[in-house]
Amino acid sequence: MARKGVVAVLDRPEGKYELKEYPLPDPAPGTVLIKQELGGVCGTDIHMYHGHLPGITYPICLGHEFVGRIAALGKGITTDFLGKAVKEGDRVIVVPGVGCGKCYWCEIAKTPTTCEEGFAYGFFSDGNKEYHFTGGYAGYVYLHHPRTAILKTDLPLEVGVLLEPISVALHAVSRSNIQLGDTVVIQGSGAVGLSCQVCAKLAGAAKIIHIGGPTPFRIKMAKEFGADITINIAEVKDPEERIQMVKDKTIKGIGADVVFECAGAPQAVREGLDMLRRSGTFVEVGHFTDVGEVSLNPFTHICNKNVSLQGSWGGEVEGFVRGLPILEKRQFPYEKLITHKLPLKRLNEIMQAPDKGYILDDKESLKITVSSETS
Amino acid sequence: MARKGVVAVLDRPEGKYELKEYPLPDPAPGTVLIKQELGGVCGTDIHMYHGHLPGITYPICLGHEFVGRIAALGKGITTDFLGKAVKEGDRVIVVPGVGCGKCYWCEIAKTPTTCEEGFAYGFFSDGNKEYHFTGGYAGYVYLHHPRTAILKTDLPLEVGVLLEPISVALHAVSRSNIQLGDTVVIQGSGAVGLSCQVCAKLAGAAKIIHIGGPTPFRIKMAKEFGADITINIAEVKDPEERIQMVKDKTIKGIGADVVFECAGAPQAVREGLDMLRRSGTFVEVGHFTDVGEVSLNPFTHICNKNVSLQGSWGGEVEGFVRGLPILEKRQFPYEKLITHKLPLKRLNEIMQAPDKGYILDDKESLKITVSSETS
Amino acid sequence: MARKGVVAVLDRPEGKYELKEYPLPDPAPGTVLIKQELGGVCGTDIHMYHGHLPGITYPICLGHEFVGRIAALGKGITTDFLGKAVKEGDRVIVVPGVGCGKCYWCEIAKTPTTCEEGFAYGFFSDGNKEYHFTGGYAGYVYLHHPRTAILKTDLPLEVGVLLEPISVALHAVSRSNIQLGDTVVIQGSGAVGLSCQVCAKLAGAAKIIHIGGPTPFRIKMAKEFGADITINIAEVKDPEERIQMVKDKTIKGIGADVVFECAGAPQAVREGLDMLRRSGTFVEVGHFTDVGEVSLNPFTHICNKNVSLQGSWGGEVEGFVRGLPILEKRQFPYEKLITHKLPLKRLNEIMQAPDKGYILDDKESLKITVSSETS
Amino acid sequence: MARKGVVAVLDRPEGKYELKEYPLPDPAPGTVLIKQELGGVCGTDIHMYHGHLPGITYPICLGHEFVGRIAALGKGITTDFLGKAVKEGDRVIVVPGVGCGKCYWCEIAKTPTTCEEGFAYGFFSDGNKEYHFTGGYAGYVYLHHPRTAILKTDLPLEVGVLLEPISVALHAVSRSNIQLGDTVVIQGSGAVGLSCQVCAKLAGAAKIIHIGGPTPFRIKMAKEFGADITINIAEVKDPEERIQMVKDKTIKGIGADVVFECAGAPQAVREGLDMLRRSGTFVEVGHFTDVGEVSLNPFTHICNKNVSLQGSWGGEVEGFVRGLPILEKRQFPYEKLITHKLPLKRLNEIMQAPDKGYILDDKESLKITVSSETS
């Protein structure tokens, strides 16, 4: 095993990533050292880069979507979360969020994504400056927390790295009351939108209407990932027209049964509610940071609509466990979501992609990934 | 039996009620003629008086909360909805909404209050100008629709007339996921607010925080109807202060488990969400007409909050059936909600009460009722 | 239009079907006359043939699964249940059960399949001996009940006729709490078992274990209809061995997440509970008549298991509405379920098929259908 | 603080309790030492005394219902589970079950009472023979597990000791789908039956029918704890007659909305299902050990009944948290359930009470408690 490992350290909001080398820890009992293979770049990482997430301290090693191989096992770890035997060299997907399992949220509300006493790789330092391998933007990740869940897998890296967004989508779908035969609207063509679309489809939606874009590439992806109908917001610019288009595709024009807001734009909430049928379910799973407000009418959009409006925050361990067999079935070309696979040293450029129209290396990005290779 | 009956006819929005006399119908098979005893005045009646409800045609006979005695039974009617034998002279409560029972909403969504093909006494004409007894502001009501549900009762009039607002509250509570031991906030001190409070209490809320007023009378009523803590908005004028007061009364200051918005003020929605704990449930049951919009933050109020926000429209037959044994237990001094019992001819004055600070005959009103007496 | 139509009349339990001719009714306002095209033979029809269903009066015209074309439209009928325009000659699927829409079950419990005041084609006479076209084993069916739901379709007959068993399966799945990624056991290889399997798969089951047979044909069908693993009870005869086989395919050997009992054998209930994981859901959707009892242990099978055991009776209108777009997607070779298409005059032979090892015309039967052709 | 504490050690199934003295542990960081005040004797303790619970090792210190005062706080413990400051001398109720918080049951199924990797005071040794204070039948209990939840309270001992059975009842009620206005049957007059009755009442049941006894004392208790109607099985011996009596008290004779089986007798399951209405919910919360089987008819009792049959195993931390404010409201004379308060040395006699008609010291027992006093 290597003696040292590299970590991409972001010094401050909108600062610089620097690759630093540190000695690798020898895993304590109940912990695991992971040789990172591939890490995904999430919109939340971009928000944290810009300092838009409260409660984050810098310097920090970001990256909460990652797959790697077991470099060293601490004493006592012989299986993964599901009881499969693990050994050094096995590929595993890491569940980044570690609920405390004993607070009000974990035990009473049973909504572990609101746990405030847990830990999350890629979000927090471990508070112990002797080692630094706490996020996926690194050559190694040290799973120092003894409650960390790992899942053994033979999936290709480009598929396995998507389990985290799939877990977010599964949380959203579990709150959506989706029923077999439903007509479902997906707002937003990012990784969360397409993941929700896949999960809504697999949960029995008979008709998926995708509203997104704005590029032809994203619309193409929406089609390949199960949309029956697509509406490009760059082409149909008037929300009223989009609302009518959706209604026209529903029973007696009443509107969609379920709408997933994955665009992260405040106005999309209002538009989504307007295209939802009465007594339907609206799931808000696109706002992972504060990007402004929206005006709603309590009579029209909520009370008279007899609606169920669900906020869905993050992904649970449950989503990883349920999502793994879904990815393993390969019913969709998941690997196509990975548009870029770049070395860690290019993180500074990667963070600028959204500001450059999501273009990187002359190619439109959807899910950018970083490999542990430094060059 | 009388040969003629009086009807209070409202000619147009913000028009005049005029008492008109018409011949009483002889009930057709499957129908019932009711001698009205007491009718409640609902906020929605005030909205319709002002013409603020879409889809209403005038002239109209309003009044959808009413209790009466059976004046004549059409052939085939021998029992009430629950199978109790009925005969002329029996007191019954009428369920004003009559779902069609066969549309998408009734059979598929199973949310009959969104049925668009049904009928409702006090909201619609029967489309047949030969008779006019279609609402509770009258001496008689003709239950011409053969699917109308009636419930036999021995309750005093002043209690029985409250079954309609109780049915609205039961609908709201059924959507609230209230659990035994919960801390519940009620926003609003009207009939719907106090009814929701009673039902939340009976459903197991351990602590009720009532935010309302603004008069001492309304706060006093809130206390008599089960509030553990009351906050008068006339005294605590700063919403931030009210939010903090609620949080201080909850486990670790996380906020209330469930909030019922019964104030019908758009800003109350935002305030209510701010005092709700994460993963809690917010029920919007106060906006029965369009009174404006509210600005919400999709991140703060919905997505990150992992909230369930439920719109609850109207009351179902189920609410009448479940509410009847509740009222019969008399666990609260329901009759105290009836502040006024006035003859039909005073309807014109009654409609002005909200504009006069809810004062009528020098007395603050809460639930005003009209008796079938004309003088 | 023809002036007369044929009806297959069963005179008494275990009696004889006789083809009788009657004048066709002229449809009253709100009703429809259907020229039957294809009717399915259901296990319940066999039970009724043997007189094993309580409350049925004979003579009777059986057949509650059927597709036909509109022969004549009564005044006022211009669309199907979903608002699609209909005209003479259009193919429609008929929902045989007609809930009353206003009883305790329809309005309060909201479980219309337990309605006791409704009507069902193929189960009841209309109580009016002037016409006799009340079931699908006939050349025509008169939809005399004005609340009958019809669904326009372009599906081939052999697919459309399956919407009824699919509605039964959708009811069962709606009570199963199935989650994406679940491991699901299906017990029983008949039309209900395969329909539940299809619906469980479409609802997101990641692994389907089918226990059935006993013929190779049925196991082959189970595989074509989505089973990941099949266990033929003719080959694996020991229930304990089957239980262990299922457990071996689940996470840490804990058992299946959901089990659907569609075999209709009392012992299958016990076996199914034994292969279910703790806190799982067992759905009993196979016992459509009384075929005996089973011994269960309240500690082992229920209390300690922390199980949810759901009885699921019949199919709702909702199942037809949700099932139609599912069949239209043709994700499975539904038409292969139809093993026989025979004229009405062969009904007497058809009723004997179960007693002859489900062999008819030297071919194993699964779903037998009857066409309106009499020869 | 005392240097030594007493423990009642049961050497083997049906063996002898012996009071042994051991040195008190000095609480490690994150742990607490409790000076026991009052412990409840549960039916499960009797089962364990007889060796009827699988997986228990002897010698053992039983007792999982207990209230005590903090004798010593390990480093880091400053508050109870709900954030209330705690110090030495404070009275606390201990949640005996400690879920692991990270297994399939805790994180995925979210049913912590089926966790197989947790710990429970009064059920297990701590595997460390240096100290022995692992159950409530002792002068002290050492909460050695750092995830143990404690709840500070000012409740009298005789009320606080009941929080454990209340937590079992709250779990059952949470699985019962009880709705406001329901008619609920309680089968069984023990501590679980009366606790379920209290919780069903507080959750909104409008009519409680209690079937139990067989002594007048138990029926009297049932009445004081909220039964509207009582049926003594010693007086009404024929199950058919009891079934009819229940039906006669329900809407149109359809049967009860919800039935809780708390008698722990297999035949009660069948009787309870027979008195349940179609589409109702049956909760099995009475079989905490194997006492035999019952014959059920899958058609009559499950499928045709369209029933939801819920097993409910044990109590969750959630039940303690929700139950505490319920007990604090003192809406029922909880302390009357405590029929005996005896010293530890009488445990051998206590274990014989069920075999002697529940008579101890010439008095019928319901909840027997043991105080930490040894004489």
C-alpha cells in the first residue's frame, strides 16, 4: 500500500483547490481506507465552492459521490452493509451521510436526512487535523466513522458513481405517492432531474413529461432516460404555454398526477403547481441552496387544489440500498450521464463550468467526474 | 304541513336578501323536504355575498350548514345514511355536498371534495325554477337530489349546526399525519380554527398552541376549546416573536410537529412554515377564496425543511359521519360558539358584520346562525 | 343492427349452459348496448358454475371480463369514463363492477369493492326479465346501469380482455407498500398471479421470485412475464425447501419484502408468511371463495413478525383506469396468456377444464376466452 | 454514593431469584448509573422466568420497565434524550431497548423493534461479568450502553413505571390506522390491553368496546380506563354471542373499525377478525411468546374481508417520547393499575401469581411492581 495520498483542498469559498499530500492513516478498528476511483461533481459541490451553503468550514475536501476500492480494512470489518464479505481490493460505493441513529430525527421522526448530529464525507472535516481524507476529491478517503455504510459492487465506475443522485431521487419518489399508470412531470434536466425521471418510470409512471433543456443535448438525454414527451424551455418560453401542453396530455385536461421540481428555480415551483391536477402531489427536490423566493397563492395553489406538497431533502442509506439493484439492472444507459472524467488537478476549471454555459473542453457537461489520478 | 315556505333570495353579489314565498314541493321518490331549524353563516357565505367565489350564479339561496326536521319523506326513504329509521318530525343534519360518486375525483382520486359534477345545497340552484328551496337560508330545504345524505340526531340545534365546520376540520386532520403526543399550532380563531383545534386535540395532540385573536373573546374561546397556550396577535405583533414563542415550547426548540393554517391570511402560511419543525406537516385549510399571495422560499420552507404541506379543501361525507359521535360526546362547550341566533330577515345586517369588526347587536360574533323564523 | 342476440344461460349450479335468443333492447338514456367481442373465463366463473359463491341466483348469465364494440348508444352518452368521444362501432372495455357511490363503503371506507349496494355484470341479473344481456357470455351485453364505466381502446381483443385481472392485481399492489428495489414473491401461476407479477415488476420490484407451476408451461409463462427466479412446486415439493430457497435470495437471508398469495391454497398463506421478512407485507389476493382453513401462529407469523397482512378483494374502477395505459405499453407479451378462444357453445366443456388438469383441446389452458360467435 | 448494590439474579428457567451484592461501577464516559426506584413486572418477564422466550441466556437480571434516580453521571452526559438538563438525583425513565441505529431494520425498514443487533436492559447480559446491573430487578441499573435513552420526569413512580407498556400501545396504535370517530374493540384486560385502550381513546376512538375480564376487578378497571361498553368473557362465554354484541353496537351491524388483540390467546385472533368490519384493521399486539396456533379462513377472514392485519412487536423509543406527555396529562387514573409494590426478595412469589389466579397477598394483581428495597 502507498504511504501517502493526495487530497484536493479548497482553502476558502471561491478560493483555489490545491493538491496536498499527507501520510495515509492506518485504519482503526471498525474503519476502512478507500482508494478512490471516481468521484462525481454535484451541484451542491458548486454551491459549497461559492460558499452558498451554511455551516461549512474551510479549508475543506469536497466530494460526496464516490466509488473506490478497499485499500485497508480496520479490525472487525468483514462485510458490507448488506452482509456481503469484503476484502482489500473490492470495489465499494460509500454512503456519504452517516446518521447518528439516536437523535430525534433518526429515532422519532425517522427522517435521517434531517439528522443534525451525524457526519457526511465531503461536507465536514473530521475535526482531527492529523489526517485529511474526508471527501471524495482525493486519492484516498478514510472512512474514519465507524457507522459508515459501504456497498460492495461490480458496477462500472461510471454507473456506480451515480448511486448517490439515485438515492436522492428514491427519497423523492418515496414521498411522491406515485401510483401505477400515473402521468408524471419532471422539471429540470440535471442529474437529479434525470434520476427522478428514471425512478418515477421504474415506480410505474405510464407517461413522463420532461420539461427542461435548454440544450438539445439535455433533451436528448431526457429522451434516452425515459421521457415520453419533452418540452425544451428554450423553445417553449412561455410558462402558460408549457402548462397548457402538459394539461393537454392528461385525462380530461386536469393536469399531471405528480410533479417533481428538480430545476432549482423558484419560478418552477409555481409553474409546476399550475400543471398539477387537484389532489395531486408536488415534490420539491431541486432547491439544495437558497436561490430566491417565489410567490404562491394559498387558495389557488394549495387549499383549493387539495394538494400534497412534499419537500424532499437529500438521500438516505435506504436510497443507496434500494438503488443498487436498480443500477445493476442497467435498464437505462446510465454511463452516458458521465460527460467528463478528469484528473483532480482540473477541479478549478470544473468549478467554472456552470458559469461558462456548462461547457468544458468544448463539450457540454452533465455529470462531471474526477478520477484519483492527479495528472 | 304548510303549503308555502319562505326563501331568502340574494339577487346579486353585494345585493339584497329578500324573503320570498313559494309553494312547497311534494317530495319525489328518494327525496326529502326539510323544515329548517337553524342555519350557520360561514365565511364562504360572506365571500359569496361579495361575489368572490367563481362559478356561482345569482339569484341564489345561500346556507350550507343547517339542521332541520323532516317535513315530508319521498317514497323509498326509510333510514338515514347510517341506517337509522327516520320519520316525519325527526331532526336531521344535512350533508350539503353531494358527490357524483362516479367521476375521476370520486372513484379514482377518492377526494370527493374536488368532484366537479356533484351538487351542493347553498351553492347551486337546482336548475329548475319551479321550486327554490336549495339552501339553508330558508324556512324549508328541499333535498331534491336523491343521493343526499342525512343524519338523524338528538343534538341541540346549536351543536348540530356545527357538524359542517367539524367535517372540514376532520378532513384537515385526516391529511395532517397527527400522532399521539404531538405539539400542534392552530393559526386562526374562527369556526374552522376552533374546529381544527378540537379535532387535533381529540386526535391526540398533547400540546395545542393557539395563535389568534385578536379580541379577548376569541382567545377566551380558544382556551375553552382546548388550547394549552394562546398567543394573541394583537398583543404579540411581531411574527418573529411568535415564531420564537412557539419554538420555545417544543422539544429542543425544533418547532411544532403540525401547523394548521386556519386564519386565511397569506402571510400566515409563511409564519406557520417558519414555526414548523423539519419533517413536520403543514395543513392549509384557511383559504376558501383568493385573498392574495405569499412569498415562500423553496429551499428554506420546503426542500430543506423536508416538509409535508397539505392543502385541504372542504368537508367530506366522511367528516359528517365521523364528526357526529364526536359532537355527541360533548367534550367541549360547542354551543358557546353560537354567538347569535337571528331571523332570516336580518341576513342583510349579518353580511356586514365582518366589515364592522364582527360586532352585531353590540356583541362580538363568532358563529352567527339564522333560524327559519322570519320575525 | 341485429334485432336479436344470444345469451349463454346457466340454469343452476353445475347445470347446463344453453344458448337462448332474445330481442335486443333499445338502450335507454344513459345506457349502452355492447356487441360482445371477447370474454374471459375467470376462476370465479368456475366457482359460480359450481355454486360456490354465496348470494348468486340462477339462472344467470356469467362473464365479467369482456371487450366489445358499441352497438347502440343511449341518449346522453357521448364519451367514455376518461372523456374520450365514443360512437357506435368503437371498441370499449367495460368495468363490470358498478359501485353505488353513496354507501358507507363507497363514501366513508373508500373501498368500493366491498360495496354491497352496487351492481356487477356477470354476477347479477338486473331483476327485470324483459332483457337478459347482463353478462359477458353472450352476443350482446346491455349496460343498463347508468353508472357503468366504459373505456375506449384500440387494444387487440386478446390484450384488452385482460384489463379485469390487471385491475385485481393493481388493487393488490396498491395495498402492498411495494418499494423500488424490493424482492417480491409471487405464489401462484394463474392469471391473477401473473398479473400481480407484472404489476409488482412495473411498480419497481427489483427481484421477482415466482413459486408456482406445476406445469412447465406455467413456469415458462412466469419467466416471460418477468420472473427473475422460478420455483416449480412440482419439482421442489417441500415447503421448507422453498422457504429456504427464497431466503437465500434475500439480503442476509431475512426473507422477501413482499409476498403476494395468488395460489388460492390455504397452506400457501402459511408458507408465504414463513418466507416473508419481518416488517414485510403479505397480500392475500388468491382466495376468491372458501376452500378451507389454515393454521397460523399469532406469535411467529404475525406479532413477532411485525408484519402487515393485507386482504385485497376484487378490482376497482381505479384499477381499470390505471391498468389501461399499462396494457397499452405492451411491455409484456400479454396476448400469450390467452390460450383458448372458443365459441359460447363450448362453455359446458370449458367449465370442466380445471377438473381435467386444465387441458382443453389437448392444450394446457391459462386464460380461456369465449367469443360471441356461436359456432 | 453507596459502594455496593443488590441484583436479583435468576439462575435458570423456573429457577430461583437470589439477591446478590456487587460493587457499583463508576460510570464510563457517556453512561449513567441509576438508583432504581420502581420496576414493573411484565408478562414477558413471566415468560422468561419459565424459559419460553428464545435467545435468552441465564443467569439473568430481568426487569425492563423501571424508573429511578440518577446516582452518577458519566462524562459527557448533561441532558436527557429530549435535551432537558439532568443532574444526579433527577428521576428518569429508562428506555430499555437500545437500537443499533445502523442495521437494515433501523435504517431501511425503520422498524427498530425488529433490530437484531441492539441491546435491551432486562433481556441481555452485557457480556462483561465485572458488573451485573443490567436489568430493573435490582437496586441499581448501570446504563453501560452509550446510546441508552433516558427521559427526565417528575411523574410519581406508579405512573412513570407505566411508560413502557404505553410505548407498546403507541406502537400498536401507530399501525392501526385509527380515525376520529371509530368504534374500537379491545380484547384483553391486562396492562397492554388497558394501555392500548387508553391510547386508542386518546387517538380519537368514539366508542370503545372492551372484551375481557374475567374478574369484576378487571372489568371495573376497563371502565375506569375509558371503555364505553364492557363484555366479561366469564359472563358471555359464547364467542358468537360476543361477536353479535359487538356488531349490534356498530353502524348497520357491519362490525368494528379497529380491533386490538391484547389477550394473547390464539382463538382471540379469530374472534377478533369475526367482529371486525370489512376493510377494517386488526392489530395483533398480544402474543409476546408462542402459546399455540389458530385456524383462519383466508377467504372469510382476510381476502374477502379486504382487511389490514398488523402485527405490532414491542415499543419504540418513539413510544416513550410520545407517551411521556400523555402520562403527564393524567387523563386516566394510571396509578390504579399498580396493584402491588413489593420488595425484590418477593420475586419468587411474584412469578407464581399467574398460576394462582393472579392472586397475591389475597389481592388480585394487575401490574405488580418491585421496589429496590430489599426488605
